[in-house]
Amino acid sequence: MMFFYVVAFFLMAGGILLVLKLSPLDLLKMTASVMTERKVKLKRSIRRSIKPVRKRGIQKIIGDTRETLRINDQSSKFPRLMLISLLMSVVGILIASAMDNPFLVPVLAVSFFLLPFLFVLLTSVKSQKRMNTALETALSTITSSYLRTESIVTAVEENVEQLDPYVRPTFQRFLVQAKMISPDISALLENMKNSISNSVFHEWVDAMILCQNDRTLKSTLMPIVNKLSDIRVVSGELNTLLYEPLKDFAIMALLLLLEVPFLRSQNEEWYNILMFTPVGKLLISVDVVLLMVALIAVIRNLKPIEYRR
């Protein structure tokens, strides 16, 4: 009966949106605009500036996902991702209501809502590794050309067509700006630094800016580039250790999901206690909560190795 009530509620909500000629994405944008336009008291604003509020939980996951999309020049996909998350949340509510488990409704609603964000964070690990490899090749070739020509514009121009698509747009933008917009190479390098979130790249750009005033400092560039090679070597050695928690989690999650059909095949009475009593339903909800907490912890520990000064 609970399932039919939930389906009726969503059908009614969908009918209201149709009458108002609103799509879920439009409703989402309207809600976001209301939240951003809400006035903040001066006292609270001052308190935030002195001691910034640290994001935690769901807010941190969404913030990290937004930042990941921004770094990869995919910020336009964030509204679509929010819509997919809302649809996934509805699916979670329907599954919990079909199981007639009121404890599981909020758990699956939140869990399914977070799944698209967690997927983006998980795939960003591979993207970051490819970015490190592309930067290593790009900075190595450009630095070699710069040591020969002592002109960063010439060095970029000689190698820009051979660069990986992950980093090519950044250097192409710098080249166009240097040739057609501004002759201030130091300022253009400073602007280019913000386009890629990588500490070694930032250090390389800072050193290149110093080289514009003192060419004798060009000997510091290649040791900085070699740090990316060190990161690749260390990442390769620790790759198995980094993905070991993910493998263990996948095995434990599979065993947990197979627990219910296994229990039904072995003991019908225990299965009925687990599925149809309040204590059993609460136990299932707790298991799902622990599963999601473990998944979030595993994804956070899968961050690629970075060099920090």
C-alpha cells in the first residue's frame, strides 16, 4: 500500500509541473536562484569571513563535484547532474516503498541522490592521472624548447600541436593572447596558472614568470618538471595499495547484497524476520547507511598522489 501512495504523490507532483509548464530542471534553477539571492545578515557575513564554515557531509560531496567539473571545463553539466540525482532519489524512494520499509525511504533517497556525484568523483581520479601524464609531456617539451630559444611564446608555438588534448587548450589560449591581445607575458602566465589545478604546474609557471626578468633562472625549470616524473613513478608503485580498499569494498558490498537471497534460500523464517518485522527493516536500513559511508570513505582515499611544497 505504501508503494501506491508514493507513486500517487509523484504523479500528482508531475501533474502540477505539467500544469505550470515547468520542467524539473527549471524548478531546480528557480530554487537555486532563490537560495543564492537570499540576504545574509552583516553580523553573520563578518563571522564567516573571520572563521569560514567548513563544508561537511553532503554539502562537501556536492562542492567537490562542482569543483571537479569546473577544473575539467564541464561546469555546464552540473545542472544536468543535479537533475539526474533527483531522479535517482525518486527511484530510491520507490524501491524502499516497494519493500514497505519506511526506515529505508530516507536512506535510499539520500544514497541514490549521492550516487551520480560519487561516480563523478570516482572517474575524476582517472582524469587527474591522465592530466598529470599530459602535463609531464607538455612541460618537458616546452621547457626543452624554452632552454634553446629563451622565448616562452616560441617554445609553446613549436609544440602546441603535439600536446595532449587535456592541456592543449590552455596553451593555445596563452599563445593567442600573447600574439593578439597583450604583450605582458608575465601577466598571461599568471592567468594561465589558474586554468589547471596542479601544484607542480603552478610552481613551473611561477618559475617561468621569474625567468622573464632573469634568464639565468631557467636552470630551475627542468627540476620542477622532473617532479611530475617522480609522481608518476610513485603512483605506479602505490597503485595496487590505493585500489586495495576499493576491491575490498566491492567484495563486501556484493556479499551484503547477496545476503538477503541467500538467507531466503537457507531459512524462510529468518528471511521473514529480516524483511517484514520492524527490527529487520531497521537493520537493513543501518546496513545501507554503513555501505554508503564506506563507499564515500573509499572514494575519498582514492585521490591521486600530488606533489606538495
